[in-house]
Amino acid sequence: MVYIIATLKLLDVHEIFRKMVFMVNSVLKSVETGPLNDEQLLLCKIKDAIVCQELVPGQKITEHVITDMYGTTRTMARSLIEKLTAQNFLISVSPRITQVAPLTVLSIKENFLLRKMLVPDLVAMSSPHIDLDALASLNKEMAETRVDSSNPEEVLQLVRKNRDYNQFTVVNMRYRLLTSWIELLEDIAMRIYWLYVKLHGQLPFNPSTQLKLFDAIKNDDTDTARVVVRELLDQNEDRILHSIFADDRFSSQDLIL
């Protein structure tokens, strides 16, 4: 609690929660069951392009950019830009200018702060419903994946697996609002983990460390599950920020490789 209060002093609390409400409402409005439609598939492609910095932080995005890159209509491009802005992948600088959202030390701290406030309790709440065999399979996939850090697609595949694993731990929750918020936070976190894997060729943790979480869930030990999840998030944040602070390129600019 002391950590959270101290960190909140560094951030605009009202702005954080304004974003939270706005972004979650946007996600809930776009939730549909069944196969993804064309617009949803394009939305995923553009998010991937932002994650792997084909579209770099601060880059100007217009309807023409989207239509040229993805061969879609201006109407759909406009809708995609609105959704990506609502979900904080893009930001509106003015009525006529939209850019890829910045990736800064502050935005990384904000993402970890929100996940540390929410994820430990949500994992504990959903633990009775987690399929441990499926979770172990996801963890094994992640552990066995080897990437060439010079290959953006391989890096993207690994951070996707990490996202899928994290989202799976809360997938069976009854609370759709909370689940949607975690899904969105994990989508945004892909930008952060991609950066680390691109620099180091691996995730900022060893997948074998997840065994403590498996044991806690298996034994229905929700208190330990909370502690383990919080420790993993703390460890990831520390390693990612240390990596950034150790690189002179990232001292005062967007995190672009």
C-alpha cells in the first residue's frame, strides 16, 4: 500500500482513472462473440504494428495512412482510429492530428501500477476456475520459444504468448468489466515487453518462476497467489526499467529501437 501511494504521487491520479473508465467502456462496446470480423482483424493488425514499432511512437496517423497500409475504406479507417484512440494505442493531439501513443518511462510505470493494483486480487478470485493443465501448456510454450531478437515477428510471437498466459489467469471471471480492463492493460503491456525482448532476446523473467503460482492455485492458497503475482510484476518492472535506464538512447525520448 505504501508503494502504491508513493507511486500515485508521481502520477496524475484523476487522469489515470479517467483513462480507465473511457478505455474500458470502449472495449466493452466493441466486445462481440464468435469469429473476428474484418474490422476487428484490422484492429489487431494495427495494434501489432504499434507493438513492434512498424508504427513508431509519435508517428502521425491519418485515414490515408490506414487505407494505404491495409487497403481498407476511409469509413473503416476512421472507425479504427477512433477505437485505437479510445484504447490508448493512439492519442489525439488536435482535432486534425492523431499520433501513435508515446512509450515513455512514465507510461511503463503507469501500466505496471494499474496491473499491480488489479491483477493479484483478480488472479486470486479466478483461481478456482483456472484450468491448470491449459495454463501449464501455455507456460511450456513460452519457455520453449526461442527468438532471434533481430526478427520483429519472432519477438512479437513471444510477447503474444506472454499476454495470452497472463490473460488466461483471469479468463473465467464473471466480472466482464474487470476482465476487459485486464485484457486491455495486457494488450498495452505488449509494447513494453516487446521492447525488452528486442533488447535482450528473452522475457524479463524465467517461465519456471511461474511454478510457485501453479502450486498456490492448485492448493487454493489465494494469499500466496496474490504475493507471487505481485512479486512477478515487481520483478518485471524492475528489470525493464533497469534495462531502459542503462541505455542512453532512452533517457529523454520515446522508446524506439
